[in-house]
Amino acid sequence: MDQPGVSDAIGTITLSFSATGAKAAALGFVLARAHWGCGLGSEAVREVLRYAFETLRLEQVTAEAAAHNLASLRILATVRFKHMESFIDASDDEPCQRFVLDAGIGLRLLAGAD
Ligand SMILES: CC(C)(COP(=O)(O)OP(=O)(O)OC[C@H]1O[C@@H](n2cnc3c(N)ncnc32)[C@H](O)[C@@H]1OP(=O)(O)O)[C@@H](O)C(=O)NCCC(=O)NCCS
């Protein structure tokens, strides 16, 4: 029987939308540590970007990552996110980086043109 609060999920990946109705969303992803280093993060990000740009036809996707999380920074760089700014996360005082990916660049990458 399923236990309340216990899940078989090994991670989550989300697109969050603001109330402004802009054709943009914020990407978030987290994977259980036991599954790091197998390429799952990279694969999930590419597929959600495909959904964001090809199906939802968003114009822009943003993302934030802790400055110490080299795997997430690498994933965002590989799919051509552009650095916007550095900031301190108020919830835990961690240095973070904010990135943006425009649809034109994202679609070219997903089509294998870049
Ligand atoms: C980000 C996260 C999902 C990584 O997923 P993953 O499946 O382990 O990542 P991958 O195996 O796809 O590796 C991604 C890249 O990072 C590189 N990498 C992995 N660990 C690394 C490390 N410690 N240092 C440098 N590069 C690293 C990999 O070699 C790979 O690069 P490549 O594509 O050039 O081969 C995982 O670290 C995580 O859940 N972090 C906490 C949450 C978070 O930071 N989310 C991101 C912002 S919302």
C-alpha cells in the first residue's frame, strides 16, 4: 500500500508561469543524489525545453542555479542558456546565478543546428 508522503519519484522538473500571461516560464529541476551523473538531468532538461518551445510555443525560459552546483551550471550552459545575473538566495544566503534562453536559440539547438 502507498505510504502518505512517500514517493517512487527520483526527481522533479517544472515550468513555472507568472501571472502576467507572458510567453515565458521558469525552469526548475532536482534529482535524487543517488541518480546523479547518469545523464538524466541533461535528458530531462532537453525534453522539457522541447515541450516549452515546440508545444507551448514559449518565447523565453529562465532558470536559476546555485553557484556551487557545477552539474546544473553545466547543463544550462550546454543547452545555451545565457547568464543574466548573480544574486544571493534570500532563503539560504547561497550565491546563485540566473540564466535565460530565448526560443530562437533553443529551437535551433533542439533541431541540432548548433
Ligand atoms: C542538476 C542535477 C539535476 C544534475 O543532474 P545529473 O543527471 O546528475 O546531470 P548529468 O549527468 O546530466 O550531467 C550534466 C553535466 O554536468 C557534468 N557534471 C556532473 N557533475 C559535475 C561536477 N561535480 N562538476 C562538473 N561537472 C559535472 C556532467 O559531466 C555533464 O556534463 P556533459 O554534458 O558535458 O557530459 C542535480 O545535480 C541536482 O538535482 N541538483 C540540485 C538541484 C539543482 O541544482 N537544480 C538546478 C536548478 S533548478
